[in-house]
Amino acid sequence: MSSELPQRTGPYRHSRMVDAGQASQLWKARDERDGKTVAVKRLLPNYVDREHVALLNKERQVTVSLDGSPSFLHFYDAGKDAGIPYLVLEWFAGPSVGQLVQLGYSTYAPVLPQLIPALFEPLIPLHQAGWVHCDIKPDNFLFSPELGVKLIDFAITEKKGGSLLPRFFRKSAAIRGTATYISPEQIEHRPLDGRTDLYCLGATILELLTGAAPFAGNTLGELLNKHRSPHVPSVAAKNRNVTPQFDAFLKSLLSPDPNKRPSSAQEAFSVAKRLPIFLKPPEG
């Protein structure tokens, strides 16, 4: 099998690779039929199997169900190119929040008063449609000061009340999600709802405010156990410019008990808009 990078996917000519994961590639591309710039996500040949095709189909299903909301990328097309499944989505000219974190706190600090409340907005229509994202993290938000926030990557999204155990994973009881941001109920395979995503978003916001994830561990088991611990980290202990009110709000998001978190994304968004985040404007 050739190791050369593909130059096109169907009628979409690639211009540059934006991201390369274990199982897929994301390309900026041009639709040669109308000249439109698009994003093409395609599986790698070695991952065209039952599991990864099902995950790509789930992403298509959720994206289509949310199409029309400004918080998500528009769905354009899906198909197969020489047997390789792909999705075609709206192109967004902005970095991921994860890329901002890598640039360093001083680089993005001035936009945090705009960015942090905006991170809650996509969760409102997502949860109203009955979905739980299950993988909220910096890499899955795109941001531009002019265009706002877009939530992406719905491969492991579940319907409310699910336990993230699709049939073909039940024997192994695999944990689905990103360990750095995962909620206790995902770890324990308990039923999930919108408060699950609020926990993961709390971990994301803490990282934005401190430059470090809320928990770390020498092993995966140690890290997962810290998410389940009753100890909730304080952002103000690491960033003294954060107000006590916002510190308390973030602690509520990161409670291991879902009943102690805000009851909905709408409620959390209302609080995030109202509370001052900083004692004084952050400096870049």
C-alpha cells in the first residue's frame, strides 16, 4: 500500500493536512465543483473497520441532527473514496482551544472573558437535542474572536441516559473519553446526562485559567481515581487573579457528584455570563 498522502477525496482537492489522528486525517480542501473551501475528515486505510466506521457514522448522525445551529460546523457531504469513508464539513478559519493552550497563558489571557462563557453555548442545543458529547476538551472547541466558538468531534457522543458502552465494547467495558478531562460517571459506567459534559468543561476551563489540567497521575489508574476523589481543585490557588465567585462556580462544575453541579448547560451559561472571572483585566 502506498505511503503517499492522498491529493484528493472524491471531488475535494486537498490543500493541506490540518490534523492527523491515530485513525483519521483532517484536510483543508477545495470543492472543485463550486470552489468552496471545506474540511474533509477521512479514515486511514488501516482503520476502515467496524469500530471506526461506526464512530465516523455516529459523528455524521450527530452533525446532521445539529445542522443549522451556529455552534456547530455545517454538514455538507459524506461518502467513500476508493473504499475510504469520509465526511465533508464547513471550514472554520480559527485554531482549536487546545492550540491556544499550547501557546501559553499570556498569549490568550486577554480573550478569556469572551471565550469562557462562549464555551457553554454549544452545550445548550446539544443537550436540548438529547445528546451528551462525552469528550469535551480544549481540542474539541474551535475559536475565533470574530466567529465565536464551534464544538466538534461527535464520534463518542451518546444519547442522554447512555453509559458509553456500545454493544461491541460491552465485553471489555472500555472507558470512552479523554482521561485528563473525563467525568467520574464515565469512569464508573453510570448513566450520563448534560452534567457529564459540564464536568469535562470545568476541567477544560481550569486548564485555560492555570495552564495545567486539574489532575495528573503517574499511571492511568491514578489519574482516573483523582477524578473520583472528593477533593475538588481550586483555580484561585494557581491563578490569584480569579475571583472567589468564579472559583466557587468552577468547583461546582468539577464536583464528582453530578447533583452538586449546575442542573443544565443553560443554567451554567447564565452563571458564567454573570460572574466576573478576574479581579483585574488579564494582561497579554
